[in-house]
Amino acid sequence: MLTVAESKELVETHFAFSQPIRENRDAFRLSTTLNLSDLLGGFRLLPGNPTVAVEYTDEALRALQHAEQQVTAKANTEITRQF
């Protein structure tokens, strides 16, 4: 059976899922292409099928870090409650 300290260390070590992205930012590129006509409900401002590329790596990393903090905090709260 694990102690409280061992349990919390396990959480801190193995729940850090955003760390590989932070350490290797150049290896990840999170992006999408949006069709402007689809965004405007089929209304066409420009001829053809205009699209725009959006990169959201920074925002995705912030969201991952926030999620990681929330998951870790909840797990640590549960560990404290169980012990």
C-alpha cells in the first residue's frame, strides 16, 4: 500500500501530460484550416472557396496545462480524502 506522500508523488510524476509538449515545442504544430463560407453559413464574401489557416499551438498548450493542473488537484484532493 502507498503512503500519502508516495501517492501524491505518483500523481505529480505521471499526470504531467503537457510536459513533453513544453519540452519539445518545435515538434508539435496544432493547426486547422477553416472554410470561411462554412463559418458564415454559406454566405460568400469572396469568389471561390476562401480558407484561412489557424495555428493554435500556444492556446492548446495553455489549455493542456490548465487541464493538467485541474486533474492533479482533484487527484490530490481525493488522495487526501482517502487517507
